[in-house]
Amino acid sequence: MNRIFILTPLIVLLIICIFSLVYLLSGKNPNKPPSALLNKDVPIFESSSLYNSKDVIKTKDIKNKKTLINFFASWCSPCKIEHPLFFEIRKKYPELYLLGFNHKDPTLDAKKYLEDDGNPYHFVGVDSDGLIALEFGVFGLPETYLINEDGMIIYKYMGPLTKDILKNEIEPLL
Amino acid sequence: MKSSHFFKILHIAILSFIFFTFKIYAIENIDERVKNLTLELRCMTCQNQSIYDSDAEFSNDIKKIVKQKLQQGESERDIKKFLVERYGEYILFRPLVNYNNIFLWSFPFILLIIGVFFVLIKTKTKKA
Amino acid sequence: MSSLVGFLSLVFAIGINFYLLLSRYIFKFQNQRFNLFIRLSSLLTLLSFFSLMYAYIISDFSNYNVFQNSHSNKPLIYKISGTWGNHEGSMLLWLSILSIFSFFFSFTKNIDEGFQRLTLIIQSLLHILFGLFIVFTSNPFLVNSILVNEGLGLNPILQDPGLAVHPPILYGGYVGYSIVFSIAIAGLFQNTDDEWLYVAKKWSLISWTFLTGGIALGSYWAYYELGWGGWWFWDPVENISLMPWIAGLALVHSLMMVRGEQAIKKWIVFLSILCFSLSVFGTFLVRSGILTSVHSFAADASRGIFILLIFFIVTGFGFLIFLLKEPKKSNALNLLFINKVSALVINNILMIIATLTILLGTIYPIIIEVLYNKRISVGGPYFNATVIPIMIPGFLLMSIAPILSWQTNKIQNSKKYVLGFIILSVLVLIQSYFLDFNTWGFVGLLLGFWIILASIIAIFSSYKVKFTIKYIQIINPHIAHIGVGIAIVGITCSSVFQNELDFNLNEGDKFNVNGKTVLFKKIETTNQINFQSLRGKFLFDIEKNQLNEIEAGKNYYPVSKMITSEAGILHQWNKDIYFILGDQKNNEWFVKVLINPFVSFIWLGVIIMMYSGLIAVSRR
């Protein structure tokens, strides 16, 4: 009985060390919590086009095709870094539907941004009040979501995409 | 003097504590409810700061939404559920009492029970 | 140049410790100059530390660490404190403090020589572990591969007098427990007499006092620097410092029991190991970047793994020795229904429960994320709901514990206490009805004042007032508890009865705070050496002649492109008025004013506790 009591600290130590080690080795980032929406259905949204307010996109419009949703803004400097990658993606995967949401941006700034840096998206939706971002649980730009044919979010990335992320994490899902 | 006096002290303390815990609070106004709720929510873009304390854009948006929803008559519980569905349980500073967290919440009480047993077993009943 | 000196002396110091370890246990020869070698290694480690500091002072950017964390255009004090404002430098500080403790311990007189050496050998082992950690993963003496004449700058939030003193004092606590750890392990090996318990008591009191000061400074720094109006946030890094503090408190109290004839050695050894383990674990959590926190250092997995290994070795070694060599004879506890021993045992149990609860709450998110790949937060509401109720019976008990008898069930003068308690309850109850009744406010105030009152009754009814050192020592436990009571009153008032006022103001507006008129005089922007400041100037209480000017605003640090908020605080003995300048919208400034009652009591209470800690060191 007494022995068990004295062994307890060692057992607790072992458990703590194992969990900490697994956590460290799994390369988790304390600043990027896993998304709550992973493996859930795409939230319901409705957004009009940046260029034509009558042109509206809804959740059901992206059913039956793989979609990459990207939240961006002209005032977001990391967005500018990842921007060129979307042209590469579009070239390499013509089947993939690229949907950009312009987050809390004045229309003119957004248009100018896409003029200067080019527009890789098939559709640019306006999210001027951030309500669509709220539905997606976005809290820091840029954020990117991959949605499969069944309308399920199968991948999410926070922060600017890089070639490595694209190659190792997104391409295997395409 | 005997220890029975000490008992009386404990008695008074415990009774008054229980009595006042059940005191019914006046209905709080919306702003106070927003404050109490957002104090328990994490500002996702800050470092360990509550939404209430934070001035970040994210926090101001959530404060607005919380207020709006409270005005529409939604309960604190509904609002928390709404936020958890989007941002995950990470946003709640007070962990939910659910299957995963049952150990977290029961742990102090398990220890307390073990401690009480320990003291009872070791206490000698003889008077010195 | 100084980098080379620093690196070499660091390596030499580690070498000496290796030599000491090997000479005793591999080659089996007795070293006549053992203590001299220990002191030499300490001095070398200090030399290493001061050469790094020198590199910081002269802004030697050929040192990569200086380049990364300093800037020539910075006041001297922040160049000095910048030495430990980064991961590498602060680890070197950690090692230096370890050496200082070994250094002073080697001068301890009147203890068994074999025991002293064994303790120092264990210190050597710790020195080697942390020394290798620095050399292999966190070397502050790396040479900068490019030639530069300017550094990248110190995190502005750390450019503050609070930072200059907070880490050295805090580490004094963390690292101080290393010597307690070594003493306890050496005591297990020798296990001849109980002399080591007295030595352990002295050092654990010193460490605990340092830790108390370090935590208090950290909270005070958070209070005025983060500008959130609070001083404790249950942030992981705060929890980490609180765990060894509570465990250390339990240790100090257990060591008191040695005087009461029953030495519960096993428990003392357990606590000694636990205190240092928690300190090392805290270091691991902070340095590995495994937790998000206001205070965390840059993350690096290899460092994390190395320090996790150290934690595993140190704690595993400690508890393994404990398992194998547990003290054989320990007298049965003389637990009566209510005597001093049972009061101490109950308080110890409560403190350990509190410590373990904080530990679980701190690591639970890690466990959940590993198991379910989702992240949860365990924050203030959890700890408030668990730790505080656990501590309440302890606080009730501590008010009378010092006057309980070791042997019997009797309480002297118990009538006075009962009467005092009842009067106090009524008074607190009446005042709480005038000030919006609040359960926590009521409980906290009652507890705080009860502890103060009971301690005062005890002092005057149990001992004759004499102005001698002996008298000061005898009443010291009561004084310590009065400090706790004062701190509880301060904590309760400042958290429960905090009042917040929001304003949108133009320059020149007058507004009302607490019945006093405040003038929002103007906004001023100035350029300082290393930052630009934006200040709102407020004149408090303009009806009176004595004007108090308060400045609240923000600093912008161009080197690191960061904005820090600078709260303006008007300190009064019974309240702090805390001004936060927000953003400007539609030509109006958002100003938040917090009225924090009795904050000064917290710091006063802490100072009293530290004073008592030091007095207790002097008493055998």
C-alpha cells in the first residue's frame, strides 16, 4: 500500500513526460489551434460578387466540386505573400474552384489590390461586415479552407500558404 | 476551553456562507451580462486575454455579436454553443463540463476526499 | 573577445563539475580541495555571465545573441537587463544563480562534511545538466556570421524597470529549490541524523522568500505594463510560478513540524523534490513554447526535448532515490482532533491539492490536444472555481493555527477568538449590505480580517510585549499570517469591487470619476531615444489645489514595430485609479478608468510575508 503511494509520483512523471513529448514531436503550434469546423459541413453563406452585386454565390453553388476558399484583404500583408501561389494552383489544378472572400475591405481598395496583383479566383465574394468569416471561424487573415465534393471542410490552414504546405498538405487531398 | 467552540465558529461560517450563496441576484442589465460572458471568452488573436479586456478587432466584433444575441433573447448557453461551433472550445476560458473534461473537473474533489479520509484515519480519538 | 572568454569559462566550469563527479565516484579518490573547486566553478560561471553582460553593455554585435536582442540606442539599464531578456541569456542567469547557491552552501559550517559534499555533488550534477543544455541548444556566445553595426532590438514590453529585477529574483526562488532538492537527496543517502532538516529549512525559506518577491514583482509588472487593469490572469506562466510557491509554502510549514518533535521526514523529502521538479517543469513549459502565454520565449522543439529530458532525469532521479531509500523510521503523527500538528497536516494537504489542481489545469489542454486533436482552454474561471474554495478552509485554520498546542486539544483564550469572530462577521455583513452584497466579497473580507484579528489577539494574549530580537522571532508566524490577511483583503477588494467607467472624450473635456472632477488636458506626442510616445494628460480632482497629473497612453517602438500600452495609475493608499487611453474615433478619445480599491494592500501583504520569511531564516 505504502509502495503504491511512493510510486505514484514516478507514474505521474512518466505520463506527463510522454504527453509532452508527443505534443512536441507532433509539431503542433500553440498559436494555431486546430479548426473546430474540420470534417464538418461548409457553413451556410451567401455573398455577392465584388464586381457585380447581382451575381450571388451560395453554399449550394459549390456542391459537387472541390473548392478552395481563401479569406483575404488588401490591408493584410501576409495575404500579399501567398497571393502568387493561387495562380500556380489554378494553373496546376484547373478543376479546383477558387473562391476568394474579400474581408472587411472598401470595394475600391479590394479592386485595386486584385488589379495590381492579379485575380486568381474564379469568384470573389464580398464579406464587408465579416459575417461570413464569423461563420467559418476566421480570426486572423489569411485563412484557407479546402472543401470536398460533398461540401465538407477537409482542410484548414491559418496564415500565409507556402510551397511546402501546398505540396505536403494540400496536394495529397486534391 | 474545549474545542466545541471552534465547532461553533465553523458552523456559523458555513451556514452564513450557504445562506448568502443562495441570495437571489437582481436581474442584471444587458451590459453586465455582456461583460460577464465576454470575460470568460478568449480573444483568439491575443495572448491569453479575455474578449472583454481586449481592444482587438476580433474582440470588438464578438462583443457586438454577443450583445446583439442577448438582446434577441438568446441565452448565455446558446451563445457559447454558437461560438464553440465556429472557434472550438478553445474560446471558452471555463472548460465545458463534458465527457472529455470530467477528469479535470472532478480531480480536485477526488483529492479532497482522499485527503479527508487520510486525516480521519490518522486522527487519534484519545483525548490528551 | 568577451564572447570567447564567456564561452570558455562556461565550458571550464562544466568541466570542473565533471571532474568532481568522476573523481569521487569513478576514481574513488578523496579530493582535499573539494570546496575550492566548487567555488572556482561558481566564479567561472559568473565570469561567463558577466562577459555576456559586458557584450550587451558595449553593444558588441559580433555576438549573435546581442545582435538579436539588443540595440545600441537603448538606455544602459535595458542593455544590462537585456542580458536576461532572452532565452539564452536567461538560461545563463539560471545557471549562474545555481552556482551562487552552491558557492554559499559550500561555506555552511557546523554540518557533517560528507553530507555537505554529497549535497554539492548533486548540485554539480544539476550544473552539468543545465550547462550542457546551454552549450548545446542555447549558446549565448555564438558569433554573428555577418558584420553589422546595429542590433535588432529588445522586445519593448520588456523595456521596463520591472523586467530588470523580476527574473533574477524569480530565479533566486526557482533555482534556490535546487539546493533544497540536493539537501533532501543527500539527507536520504546519509540518513544518520536530522541535522539536515534544519539546513533544508533555512534554504527553503530563502528560496520561498525570493520566489514570493519574484511573483509579486511579476504581477506588479503585469499590472502596470500590460494595461489590462488586473494583476493576476491565471496565465500558464503565472500558474507555473504559483505551483512551486504553494508547494514551497507547504514545505516551510512542514519543516516547522520538526520543532514539534514529530519529524515527518518522508513528507518533507517528497515536498523538497516536488518543489524543484515543479520549477524545472515550469522552465520546460516556458522554454519549449508549448503553451501560449504573455511571457513565452521563442519556441524551439529541440530545446524543448532537451529540457524535458532534464526534467525527466532530475525528477525521476529524485523520486527513484525516494522510493529506494525512503526514511525508515518516522514516528507516527500525533494527530489530535485539533492541535498544531493536525492543523499543519490539514493545511499541507490543502496546499498540495491546490498545487496538483493547478498542475492538472495547466497541462490538461496538452493532454486533450494529444488525445483528441482539439484545443481547449483552462483559464481563470476554472481556477477560481476550484483552487480558491480549496484554500478557504486552510485560511480559516491558519488564523488560529500558530497558537494551537503541539500536544493537546486545548485552545488558549478561545472565548476571545469566538467573540472576535462574531463581532467581525456582523461588521463585515453590515458593510457588505451597504456595498452591493457579493458572496465572494463577503467571504474574502471576512477571511482576511479574521486572519488579521486572530493573529493580533494571539500576539497580545499569548506573549508579553518585549522589544527583543527573540520576541520578534516568536511572534513572526503571526506577523506572516497578518501579511496573508492583508493580502487577502487587498485581493478581494481589488477584484470583486473593481469599478469601471468608460468615456468618449475630446481634449479639454471634464468628467467625473468617483465624485471628483477630472480634466482631460491634452494629447501629447513626443520622441524619446528608442520610442515615440503618445500620452493623454489628465488632471485629477481639479477642485482641489493639489493637482495630480496622470499620463496614460501608448508607446510605439520603431525598431520592433510594436505598440505597448502605458497605463496611467494614480496610487492612493486605499485605491488605485487606473487610466487607459484607447483609440481615437470621430475625434473622440476612448478612455477607460478603473477604480481598483485597496490594491496597495496586496503589495503590503507580500512585503510583510517576505519580511517574515527573512526573520524565520534567522531563527533556528
